[in-house]
Amino acid sequence: MRGLGGKGVLVTGGTSGIGKATARRFLEEGARVFVCGLEGVAATLTELAGLGEIAGTACDVSREEDVARLVTEATGFLGAVDVLINNAGTAWREPFLEITPAHWDALMRVNLRGMFLVAQAVSRAMVAAGTRGAIVNMSSTNGLGGEAEYAHYNASKGGVLLLTKTMAVELGAHGIRVNAVCPGYIRTPLNASITPDDAFVAAYERDHIPLGRAGHADEVAAAYAFLASDDASFIHGAELVVDGGQLAIM
Ligand code: NAP
């Protein structure tokens, strides 16, 4: 990809699954990377250290004080945050009729409030520094259609899409591009934790995904890298679906 070498890239949720694959991809592109997560920071830094300049910190993106510290530490390491990969998120399965207000709030705190807090803090830093940066928010195919037993997750990811478009409208004048990715079913630790068993996955791949397989984390990392790169210099306020054709099915 053009224009990623030497860039400072912050990847939230960069300690597992799609986020870790993304940290790896940006290092391979010659970028400098700062990651955050809840549990996996030390292990990720050990795993990826040989690939380039990387640092990180533990941070709960749903907490304002954590996010303020995150942006300060990331800016200190990177010099400036040129690219934000706003990726951290969680999911669990729960029938709509059984979701409690507490469960609704717990999911929204991470997936929508956390996404907003990080996006706003980094955008403010970019505007203050005059950085003509790129932000890519993590939505999902679940932000474009209503999968059963994921009402709170679907609503959070739909919210991310309109957060993305509104940010694009307001931040374009500052030279900050904002887009979203919408992955379908990707093999990650998160999905392994909420998928019943291998037979379920095999049936899902056969019946719901025209390419006949789940996606890999590095296939989403490639979409993130493209949208952050100069190759996407006129793509703004858009969502890029990475789903093996799942949404093409009637
Ligand atoms: P994953 O392997 O579980 O990774 C989730 C990452 O988010 C981890 O780095 C985790 O940190 C971090 N995280 C979770 N809660 C956090 C919090 N409150 N504050 C900071 N970091 C937090 O899951 P994944 O599948 O790669 O998911 C990454 C993103 O992709 C999520 O937003 C998810 O909704 C989205 N997505 C996934 C799929 C899929 O099929 N897998 C499809 C569409 C969208 P630790 O591991 O360090 O605790």
C-alpha cells in the first residue's frame, strides 16, 4: 500500500484476533504501531517486537480516563497518531427477549461508547496537531443486517456506521478521512468463544458464505491497511464489506 511507511498507527484491540493481525500488517508496511487491549498487551509486544517499532498499554476503551492516557502514551511513542484503527469490541449471543438493561449497557459501553471516546480523543489530537490523518472504525456485517440473538451487538455496529459517516462529514474539512470496515464471519478468539462447535461453523460456511469459508484476520487487516493508505485517498465516509459474499445472498 502507498503512504504507510513511517506512519504512526494506533490499533485499539490490537492484542488479539483482527487487531493483532492488523498491528502485524502495519509493521510489515513499515509503519510504527501502538496497541491497546485489556489482557494481551505484554504477550502481543513480545510476539511482534521483531517486526518493527511497536509499543502498547492496557486500556479499557469504555473509560474516559483510560482513553485520555492512551492517546497521551500513543502520541508520546509515535510522535503523532497519523492513523487510528478503532477496532476494540466485544460480542455475545443473547435472545432479544432476554437481554437485560445491564447487558445492553455493558455491550454498548465497549462497542459504541468506547468507539466514540477513542475516535473523539484521537480526532481532537489530530486537529490540534494539524495531522491530515485517517481513521477506520470497526463495524460489521451485523451493522447492515439483523442477525438473530445479537440485537445489542447489531445495534452497536449499526451505530458505528452512522458515527463514521457523521465524523466524515465534520472532519473532512480538517483533511481527516474516516471510513469503516464491515467484516463477516472471521476466525478469531472472539468468534471461537461464541460459536457452538465446529459442525456449526462448517454448516454456516456452507449455507451463508458464497466463498464457502470463514475469513481470516489478516484479510480484514488488509482492508484496514487499504483504507488507511494513500491508495484510498478519495474514499471517505464509506464502509468496506469483507464477508466472502455473505451479504450478496437474498
Ligand atoms: P478478539 O480476538 O476477541 O479481539 C478483541 C480485541 O478487543 C482484543 O484485543 C481485546 O483485548 C480488545 N478489547 C475488548 N474489550 C476491550 C475494552 N473494553 N477496551 C479495550 N480493548 C478491548 O475479537 P475480534 O474478532 O478480533 O474482534 C475485533 C473487532 O472486530 C471487534 O470490534 C468485533 O466486534 C469486530 N468484528 C469481528 C468479526 C468476527 O467475525 N470476528 C466480524 C465483524 C466485526 P484483550 O484480548 O487484550 O483483552
